[in-house]
Amino acid sequence: MNKNRKKILGYDIDLISFQDAIEYLKTRIDSKLGTHIITINPEIIEQADKNQDLNKIIKESELVIPDGVGIQIALKINGIKQERIPGVDLALELIKLSEKENYSIALIGAKEHVIKKTEQNLENEYPKLNIVYARNGYFNKDEENEIINNISQKNPQIVFAALGAPKQELFINECRKKLPNSTFIGIGGSFDVWAGEVERAPELFRKTGFEWLYRTIKQPERFKRIYKTLPVFLFKVIIECVNN
Ligand code: UDP
């Protein structure tokens, strides 16, 4: 499949529908083509501007999905109408696909009780799901090598890393060296949602692009992150658009 991409502030973003993203990923998994899915948003872009490693990882990744509403607005400023693809939704669809196709999966991230509950909930909901590895996301650099060795011995076809950005992207980058044929996705706080620790926003908020507002009301500490990043990001996008 030929994907269309649009560069925003130097970062390529895939212009793809949710369904096409799943089909694209299925083809890659079946063909054993290693894939790193980045769920891009303005905060990750801000971090990547300051972190060369993250910058390189994003630029070399095979699929960059427009996760944040900020990205959707940035594309709109550039005259492109693109549906938002929340990483948590794409990941859940990959879980369903994994059950159907019997793909082996690994889960890494979140606190110990959260990953345990996530595993339990997924096994209840998708009884044929083949989870070959699950671990919490709290470890130091020394433990990382051992974890990567353990994961690679299990040879999962898909690795879901919910460690928050940029930790998950850097971790995935290391893990890919041992598992070049696997698919990886960094999904932030998704295990907290799957474990039932954090509620997803009601559909009205999600459909209208205001999930961030709901999450900010529920977790006010997020406000600092968003209000500092989004206006500056959109300002830069407008300047870029005017200059092109
Ligand atoms: N986390 C982790 N290891 C760490 C730091 C964070 O596993 O060293 C987990 C944390 O428990 C939470 C997730 O990473 O489940 C980060 O969630 P957040 O909502 O900050 O991520 P976002 O969705 O905003 O990227």
C-alpha cells in the first residue's frame, strides 16, 4: 500500500484512515516486516525537537498516526482533512486482530497492579489472546537489557509499550534491534484505561475532538503540559504554512 504523508514542522505524518492503518499493519505483520508505530502529538514533537535520538526514531518509523487533536488541527491548517486515530483505539483493534489471527503479543508498561489488571481484563474479554509476556513499566537502565532479552526469547509478533513518551519510543528502539521482524506501538497511558484505572472520555468528547479537555478536567496536572505546548505548536504550524 502506498501511504500519503504530510510533513508538519519536519515530521512526516501518515494520512491514513483507521481501517487502512489496520490493513497496512496486518500485511506487515503477516510478511514479518518490522514496524514501529508512532502515535504523534504536539507534546512528542516538542520533545523530539530537543532530543536527537527521539527525533531520529520518529523519522525512521514506518507508521506515524495522527493521535492528538493538535495534529488534526495542524493538518486542517494545511488544508488536509484527516480523521484522528487515537493510539489507544488502534492498539485495541490490534488486540482484537491478534486474537483473530493468533498473533503472539507482549505487554510492557504501567504500575504492577495496572499491568496485572490489564492482562486479566484482556484475557477475560479476548480468551484466545496469546499473551507471551507482560511486565510493569518501572525498571532502570541495567534491568532494561535483561527485559529486552526476555521479551526477545518469547519472540512476540506485536509489542505494546505503555511507558509514556519518550521512554517507550527509546525502549522500542532498543528492543527492535533484537526483534527486527516484530511490530511495536507506544501507547502512553492506555493500560491505565484497559485496567479501568482511568476512564476514557464519553463518546461526545471523543467524537468532537475534546477528549483532551475531559482528560485535563479529570487529571488537572495535565493542563500544564497541554497549555504550554499546543499554542506554540499551532503558531509554528501557521508560520510554516504561510511561508510555504
Ligand atoms: N510509566 C511506566 N514507566 C515509567 C513511567 C511511566 O510504565 O517509568 C507509565 C505510567 O504508569 C502510565 C504511562 O506510563 O501508565 C504514562 O501515561 P501518560 O498518561 O503520562 O502518557 P500519555 O498517554 O500522556 O503519553
